Amino acid sequence: MQIHQVIEQAILKPLIPHDPNKHSLKQWAMFVLRDKGFKVVYAQNADFAVEPKGGEKLYFKVGNSIDNLDRKYGWIIWDPTTRVTSVIPPE
């Protein structure tokens, strides 16, 4: 299973669901990934990065819309209408 698939599984089946009234999407995504054992680190040009063992950092941004995404980053998108979170890998 590729790392992006593992990250997507973690985001789609979190310990606690995202509640925008309690925490930001960025804070929630970082918590979920850390809870699943990922090393989440600072990223200068993205919201955060995931550092897999023996691999290159994967950079992620978070947002509420799939419009105009910079596809050099992975995205974690929260749809407030359906209340569903999705993961879009970089191209």
C-alpha cells in the first residue's frame, strides 16, 4: 500500500471526527496523522509535512474547496456541506 493510501485511510477513519467548531482542519489533520504514528513536521511552503521513514517528505495543505488546488502538494479537503473529509494526492 502506498503512503498516500495509508494517509487517506487515517483521515477517513479518524479517532475523532473533524468538528470545525472545536478545532481547525490543520490542527485536526496533524493530530489524526500523529495518532496513527506519522511524523508530522513544519513545512515552509505548505501547512505541514509528513516525514516517512527512509523517504522524502510529503507536503500537505488543507482547505474547504477543491477549486484551484496547487497540485504539487497533497491536499486534505473538508467539505462543509457534506461534512466529509477527503485526501487528494499530489500529481
